[in-house]
Amino acid sequence: MRSRITQRRLPGVRMSGAKAQLAVVLLVLLLASLTTVQAQETRTSGNDARALADFRDYYLAQGLRSSGGSSSVRLFQTWMDGDPCLSAWAGVECAPSPTDTSILHVTGVTLRGSTASSIQGQLSPQLGSLSSLQSLDLSNNQLSGTVPPEYYRLVNLANYSVAGNDLSGLLPPFFAQSRISMADFSGNSFYGGLPQDWCGRTFTADVRRNPHLCGEIPTCSGVGYPNLMGLQGTALSLLGEAVPQGCDSTPPECGDACNVRVYHFTLSTTQVPYSFQGFQDPESGIDSYEVGLATLEHWRDFGTVDGVPFYPFDGQSSAILGTNLVQHNGTIVLLGTQLLNGEQYVVLIRASNGWGLQATAESNPTTVSTWGPSQGYVFNGGDCKNHMYTTRLTSLTTCWVGFSDSIAGIEGFRVQIVDRNLSALHVEEWFPAQAQNTSVTVSAGDNPLVVGNSYAFRVWAVNRAGTVSNPVDSQPLEVDEPKPTPAEELSRVVTIAASAVGGVVLLAALAVIGYFLYKRLVLHKKVLKRVEEHQAMVKALISSLEQVDGDDVLTGSKIRKCRELAFVTTDLLDSTKMAAAGVVGFQQVQDIHDQVMREGISRHSGYEINTEGDAFQVAFQDVFQAVKFCMDVQYRLLEVPWSRTVLRLPSCKEVYSPDGDLLYKGPRVRMGIHWAKKGTVNHRLHPLTKHRIFAGPSWRVAGELGDAANGGQVLMTHDTWSIIRTNMSKANYPVVEQVGLFKFNAMTTPMW
């Protein structure tokens, strides 16, 4: 915006004496006044500046969430900084306020679209706040929806153009109150007739190429109608001419009667069943239906069908519900693509009437859930512990933990007692989701438990989508008869020995009995200690798993938007030696190691890329989560109450510092963290596994870094450290030591 101050030369006047002196004084005062006015800072009206900024931000936000984002950015590239009137914002014209020349008001906005740059989405209402606007040109863009009522306030508008868009609805009547001289609505999708409120106005209107406009031009009772540039491409007719058959002024009506419905959960990634009741159109009737599918995020962000593919309705069945009301049922079948687990979708039904006008109704959201609940752990005791024996014959108590479903949630559990000797099944019982991690009593029903037989609990988790998990069995529990106490048994043996052989035999018998009880007690203590060690490891793991909230886990749909990631690679030290030294102990190590790793990934919002044996490859959105994940895993592995079988394996024994502090206990994991900057890594979706696969120099550096670490050590690159040291509290204050340069095969020069 260029401002120019023009000076008007006053005609010369001759003065003499006191009058001349007075003129000089007045001239000096006038110059001082002009200097004061010029010293005031000229700026755009605050209301106008906010309206333009809001208008810009609305379409930039729309563009960033759509495929045409760069097109909007190019159109608004001069609107990013400075004062709108003083910083030459493209297409913005301004003029000083009549009451305060230091305040500039926006009088014109011109944003014509092109193939290279355009704005898209619904027509934003923000420009309705520009009270001094005289000219508005938004032609040849990709605007949709109706003209907002906020534009009715533009009483100073003289020239208005929205030609070449996809606006719809009735033509706006607000020009009856404005100073309009030219209004261009051509090349849109407006429907109905011309507004009666335009009667008596003298402006020129272009309504050509609006195929859904129909009906006679209003007569206005002799006061005249605006000058129309033509009726080409419309179904409008002059007074006395025939109105086209089927002329319809309104689109199909839906309201609450459409009732587009889908199941709350969809159990397939390729099919979505739906139902809806018919639209109504009393003028031209319903001609056809189309069906489309959109993500709930897209529908909430845009609120339009732009970019949503529609297909002719091919209903599987229909049922008449009432007069002119039909229930349609159908299924959307996807070809060549799949829905994402955990993503929410809406089914869109679009109806077209006999005049070609359309209306769209959306369904309730449906969530894709095909994985089912994850398995937990079942105890054979109601105290959430495992036992070896029971004397109960009509019912047993159990407890289960760890079953979860982050997408659909748990609805309840099916529980059954299984006879391990006869493989007989008792009647299933149903328990609500709240029964998890509590003591539950399960009845044996009409089949009492048999002394000497072993029984187990079998538990299935059922999610709210109706999907059932694989069954999980508890450890067996043997039914035993009530036995006499050791004192009673000893008294009986002593009595028999005394009556049979006398005092000597009695002493020998007591010695034998004492030795037998001692051996049995020692054996029982060993077995009990092993069971308690195993229970302690499992319960520690279960306790940590219950604290995990997986709502913010980094999913494939989120990670595909990331251009920078933190990679963590891990490996179990001396795993080959451990496997060779003890199969049972190594199996315990591997099971607990994998559970701790995956619990940490979920806890810190990670994305499990791949596992190779006992090695994990994980991605995080930032390095702080990656560092906290590594430290969390190291401390949790140190806190596990490992059994003696594990502690005897190579590289698993306890190690203390000279000050007596515990340094290592159990298996040791080596880890590497590398921050992959934009452009150093790329990823894509594997066509078969639907998992993200990664490549690039940063991906290779992360792999080499994990291999370079020692057991129990976490290495990070300098790129990672540069970010962490800016906010050590966010990374939980890790202790960091610089170890020097390292030569990576993936890089040409050594890296810190």
C-alpha cells in the first residue's frame, strides 16, 4: 500500500502591517500543528488487522491439513509479517479514517485464485468485520459452502466477486442494504430463484453458469430489478416464459429422519456395514444416493465432502418402515486399501434430487478394532498368587491381571474351571471388566471337584467390540483331602512303636520319622523358594504393566507425519552364552526382558519398528522420551527380583562398586540413541505387514551405536546430547559423560 500526501497551493494574498504579522503567527502555528500530526504513527485499524489475520490463518490451517496446503501458502506469502496497509500485503487496499488520518481502514481485498495458488474450503466469515470494505474479489478459488451471514454487514460494499468457485445455497439478499454496483456470482452452484429483496436496486449482477438456479425473475411491482448480464447456464426464465419442468429451489431434506448408522466398532479393515433411512424432497423427489467414507478427523476439520470419494449406493436390502420412509442397508467394500486399526471413520450418504441438488448426512463414528484384547496372567488363588493344593470341592477362587485393549476397551471376562486330568470343562461364568485384579469365586456347578485331580482356571477377555482373546490358563491346582497335623501323625507313630517293640524300637522310629520330616521340610522349602522367586518376578512385571497408559502410543498413522525421529537400538549382552549355559534361566530372562521393553515402549509413547532375537529397534517423537525409555528399562531390569537360576548365567551376577553400591544384577542391555534430523532418514509402509520400515544414514548410525555400547551402558550421539542439555529436567536429569569420537560405517567422518 503506497500512501501519497498532496498539497494544494493557496492563492496569493497581499497583506501589510499588523495583518501580515498576524498571518506569520498563524502560519507558524499551522506548521507546528502539521508537524504534530505527521509525528503520529500511521497504522491499520486494529479491528481490520485482526480480521485479515484471522482470514489468513483460517485458510492456512485448512491448507496444512489438506493436499493443497502449499497453494494457500503461496497466495498468502506476503501476508505473514508487518502491518497490512504499510507492509504491502498483496491485494489489500487502504484509506485513512475520516475522523483520524493516522488510522487506515481496509477498503479493498483482491485474492484471485489460479492454477498455482488458490484458497480452498468454506467461505470464511472474518471479512464481514471490515466495515469500510468497498471492493471484494475472491474469484477463481476453491471456495465451497454458503455465503456467511456476517457479510450482510458490509454496507459500504460496491464491487463483489466470487465467480468461479463452488459456492452453493440461495443467493444472498444482503445487497438490498449495501451500496453495491457490481456483484459477480457466475460459475458456482447456487440454487433456487433470484432474491425478491433485490427489487428496486440498480446494481449489475452476473448469475450465469449456475445450473441449479431456476424459476421466473421477480416482477418487483414495477420498481425494477438489477441489471442481469445474462441467463446462460441457468434455468431462469423471464416473465411469461415456461419454467423448466422439475425446477426445485431446495436440496433434499434429511434432519433427524435420515438416521445414518454404523456399528460403534468395525471388525474389518476392508468392509464397513451401514444403514440409513431415506431423504425426502417434496418438490422434485430423490433421484439417487451415493455413499462415501471419511476419517472423523477429516470430517471435523473440513466439514465438507471435498476429497471424499463417493460411489453409487448398492444396498443389499431395504425394508419399508412407514409412509415414504425406507430402511436401506449396505456395506462399503474397500479395494486396494485398508482401514487403520484404532482410527475413527464416518459413513457419508449423499442424496441427489430430480433437479440435481445434493445434501449429505454423516453417521455416528465407528472405530476400527481387529486386534482383540491382549493376554494377561491368571493366578490359581484369589490372593493373586499361585498355590499347589486346595481342599475346596464346590468352588475355587482366582485372580487375573494384565488383560487390556487400548482401542475398544474390555467389556468383561469368560471364566471356566478345567479338569487337567480328564480334560473336562465346567460351565463358563461371566464377570464384568471391574473383576480384573480382584478375588473372584468360580463355582464348580453340578460337577464337584475330585480329590486327587488337578484343576486350572481358563480366562478369555472380551472387548466392547465383541472380539474374544485367546484363552489363558492358570497353573494347575491339586485337590487334596484334609490331612492330620504333624503332631497328630507323630503321636500315632509313637504309640504303635511303643506297643510293638518297646523303648529301643520307639527311639529308632522317632529318629527315622524325624529324619523323614526334616528331608521333606528341606525339599518343601526349596520348592517354595523357587515358586516365590518366580511369583515375585511375574508380579513385579504385572505391577509395572498395570501402570502403563497406552493412549498416547506412537502409532503408524502418527509416525508417518514425522520428519524427525529419535532412534533407540538395544541388544542383550552375551545372550548366546546365556542360552548355552541354561535353557530354563535364559527363557526367564528373555520373557521378562521382552515384557519390560514393550512396557517401556508403551509407557514412553514409542513405536516398535522391529525385533531381531533379543534386539529391539524403537522410534520416538523426541529424544527426551527416548532417554527416559532407556533409563527406565535399565532401572526396571535392575529392580527385578531375579531367581538364582538367572543370576548364575554369564554376565548376570551381582556386581558392586568399591563403595558397596549395587551396579549390576541380572541381564545387561546395551543401548544407543541417535536423533535423526530431517532429510537423514526416510520411511514407508510395508505393503504386506502394514508396518513402517526405515532407511537412511541416521538409521544405520543408530544400529552401529547400539552395537558399540557395553552391557548396561547407554550411548548417544552429540546431536542427541545437543537437544537434551537444553532441558535436562525433561529428560529426568540423566548423568552424561563424553566418551569421544567414533567412526561409523554409515558416515564419512567420525562423530561425537
